[in-house]
Amino acid sequence: MTNIASPTPYLEAWRDGPVGFLMLNRPDRRNALNREMWRALPELVAALDNDPETRLLVLRGAGTEAFAAGADITEFAETRANPDLARDYAALNGKAFAALRGTAKPAIAMISGFCIGGGLALALACDLRIAADDALFALPPARLGLAYPLDGLTDLLQAVSPAFAKEMLFTARRYRAMEALAAGLVHRIVPKGRLEAETRALAAEIADNAPLTLKASKRAIDALARRQGSEDLDALAAACFASADYAEGQKAFLEKRKPRFTGS
């Protein structure tokens, strides 16, 4: 395991084999996100994104009680004391969401327990969401008098219908894991005791595949879904066909063996 230096003890990062991990580390506060965490997250995402040994990212919370119970409300009196401060705080949040959304590598949210507000927004910025059967989801800005950020709404509407998004925001109610699965907030529900094992199995399955194809697929789907970016998608596809991994994939198929992809 390779640890990555973090500017805050509240956010940890490391690589285990080909899988990069980011852990929200405030279990005593149900991993509520403070300014240090919002500020540090893009830097750590970039470190993993730029690491050639990292094939994908897993975002998780410390412990099992919560993925993240949202932004730390005790900071609101300072961070949202007036419209200018509120805009600055929203911009800080937005950079964290954009970092996860924009990484070239697949990002998985591993969700246990509470996944509320800003925590759910982080999960929605990931490509895949796997949740324990005890997970709880909510978007409570209507109870705080806040406007939900437009980039967060964009991610929400990539996952659920407009009507369900409105219900979440209008009611601020909590949804159990099976309700979240039915609505599309998450892609898979597993027993709580199996969450880490199932997430690692999914990560290993993804890590076995060709990195350039993963990047091209992610970028193309996001662009077609109007979610992210304006990269030259034809160039990304051409890079796959010109890669050593493409030749290796064909050779391994013919030789009936597992391919050994290098990302080149």
C-alpha cells in the first residue's frame, strides 16, 4: 500500500495495488465535510489521477456509520454569513465535485450509512455508486434555506428522473437503500458486511481492463449525456486503436489468456 500525503488529517488517500482510495475521515462527525476537506479533495484526486499505477478511484467514509453526513453545518455561520461568502464556499464545493467528475479514471463511491447533502453530491459526481443495505440518502437544502448548486443538480438528473429529483428537494426526506436503488441514485446494494469486499471486487474487475478504453468510454458517455467536458472524443478513440493495449487485447483473446494492460 502506498500512502499519499494529505494537507489535512480529515481526508486520507492511498493506493492499494491499482486502486486509489480517498477516505473522508471525521467519523466522530459522521464524516461531515469541513473547509479543509473541500479544499484538499481536488489536490488528492489530481495526485491519484496523475499516478500511472492507479487505474481507478474509490471514495469512501471512515467507519461504517456514514459515507458523509453533508457539509459541516457548524461552519455555516462563518462560511455563509453573507452572499459573497456563500458564493466563495459554493465555489470551493464546486471544485471538489468537478475534480471527481473530471478525473480521467473511473470513480466509485462506496456508501455506508448516512449519505446526505454535500456527501450525496460527492457520490453523484462519481461514475458508480455501490451502497450498503443500511444506507440513507437525502438532500435537505429546503430545511436550511439554501439553493442546491446547478452542477449538483446536473449530476442528480443524470441519475434520477426530474420528478424524483423534485421530490427529494421539495420534501428533504430520507430514502432507504432500496428506494435509492429503484430511483437510480445507486447502482448496486449489498449487505453491510460485504460492502468493502464487493467494492474491491468491482474495482479489481475494472482495473483489469484497458485504461485508455476506460478513459475514452467515460469521456464519450459523459459528453453524450451532456455531463462533462469537450475533449476530442475521436482522438481518444483513435488513441485506443493505436495503443499497445489494443494489440495486447487481441493477442490475449486469440491465445485464450487474461490480457496484461499497461495503459500505453
